[in-house]
Amino acid sequence: MAETYLVRIAVPREHAEVFEGLLASLPEAVVGRQAPLIDTGVDLRDSDELTVLAYLSEQSQTETVAALVAMGQHLSGLTGIDFDIETLPNIDWVAESQSALTAIHAGRFFLRGSHDQSPVPAGAVGLLIDAQNAFGTGHHDTTHGCLELITGLLRGQPRSQSQSRRPGRRAPQVLDLGAGSGVLALAWARASRQPVLGSDIDPATVGVAAVNARRNGVGHLTRFVPAAGIGHKAIRTGGRNDIVFANILSGHLINLAPSIASVTASGGRVLLAGLLRRQEQQVERSFLALGFCTERRLRRGPWTMLQLRNGRARLPRQINRRCQAWLRHIDFH
């Protein structure tokens, strides 16, 4: 078996997602996190500090990891973040990292990895998601919170495509912006049997989401495209969306607010996540200024999830033009 390499970065919990996303850009990286242990061996899952881990099948240059750490410090405003790279014994560390992820129940959904044979509880919608080089296994507070909000949105929706074809009813148009592993899109498709369009800036992540869709039996209901923001023809020309999921970082939510508004139908809902509580008001104001109103607010740990409703009949043309100008210069890395 080939050697495996482990990158460790100790960071404050609230900034761990930034460094997880950066390490996920390394070739074939399996990214996770580990809370510190006290002398009794109890895992401090609510501790302020934790370690971000990346298991690699290829040895990365120290300079490459250092550049990613420097970028993480720039994005998070931190300084003095150290890292180390260790060569591990020849065992299947991918399997080891996956086995550490226990099945979870989030709203109506029950998520597990392929290593976990736990039965799906009665009334729950099962999702099979393995730890891979794409964000979103359901264990992060933001993903968990989004699944709870999706559970609320699903109430009152037709349960199948045939039901949505009844006179006067149509299936809602749904967009998952920054889909990662595709877990939110898959959750909606599995529960509603309705189509979803997903996008992510990383083409490799798009491939992971497509594989997950097929494994969960919704490949025919989902489509994932590579895109920065709404910068894909399928999104820009696909009409207004009734529901938009956007579980990305707060700075991108603020910059993308006009773009998201431009592809959201009047009365449509937007689910925002990836923002810390201290960033909540700034993100919320960016959307309120565009005619949205807040319907629901959900907080988990240091994170906030927002459900907003678009109260504007149409977006002013000058905002649309500003969206397009900004997209030409977008840099998510």
C-alpha cells in the first residue's frame, strides 16, 4: 500500500471551515477535523480550538501547504498559524477517516457513510455521503442547519413529479449554489423527487456531487455544473429559481447577493449558511437592501443559517449589470 501523508493545522473552531476548504484543493485530499483531548480522553467537541486534518496519497511540497495556510490566514484575519506534515503507517487512512464519521439525523434526513450500516429510521430520508475531497457530509453545523431548514421548506411541496403536474401546480425550480458534495441538492431531490441544479467553482467537486447523486438514486433529477457564482449559462438563462441554497463563506454571500437576487423568483426563498454569528447582520443587510425579508433564523454553535424571502417583483437592470461586471473579476480562492 502506498504511503499516506497527514497535514495538521491547529485553528480556532470558527475558522476551521476556511482551512478545510483550502486543504481540500490538494490532490485527492480527504479532509476532516479533530477536537483536542483532555487527560481523561474526553473529546471536547465544543472546544474553541481544533485541528484540521488532510490525508493525502501524494506528498505535498511544504511550500504548497504553507501557501494555503497563508491564504487561510489572509481570509480569516488570523496570524501565527502553524502546520506539520507527517508520513503515516501503511494502512487505509481514507477508510479510517470515514469510519470516524458516525451517522447523523438532521431534520427529516438521515446521513451515513458507506462504512456505516445503520438502518434508516422510520419516516426519515436516507442519504449516503462519504468523506471525499468535497465539503458536505452533514456533520458540519452549517450543513446540519441547512438540512433542518430544507425540512421546513419541504412541507406543503408535492411529493413527486407526477403530483407537481396537477393543474395549477408545478415543481419549484431549485438551485444549489456552491454545492460541494451535493448533499443539499440530493436531500431536496430525494425527499421531493423534483429536479435540482447545483454548481460549484471546483470542477473536481462537481464530479464528486454527480457521483453522489447516482449513488443516492437521483442522478436523473440532478445536474451539477462548474461555475463561479451564477457564471454558467444553465444558471443565467434557466429562469428565476423558487428556492436557492447557498452554503458558502460570508464574504462570498455578500458579494453574490445581487447575483443571487437576479436568479431568484419573486416570492422565492433563499437559504444562506457559512456565516458566523458576528457576520450575521452584515450578510442579512446585503439581502434586505435587495428586497428580501427574513423568514427564519437558525443558530448552531458559532454559525447562523438564514431563510429569506424575495419580496421584489423584479430586479433593477442596473443591479443586473453590476452583477455581470463583478462576475468577470470574481476570485473564490
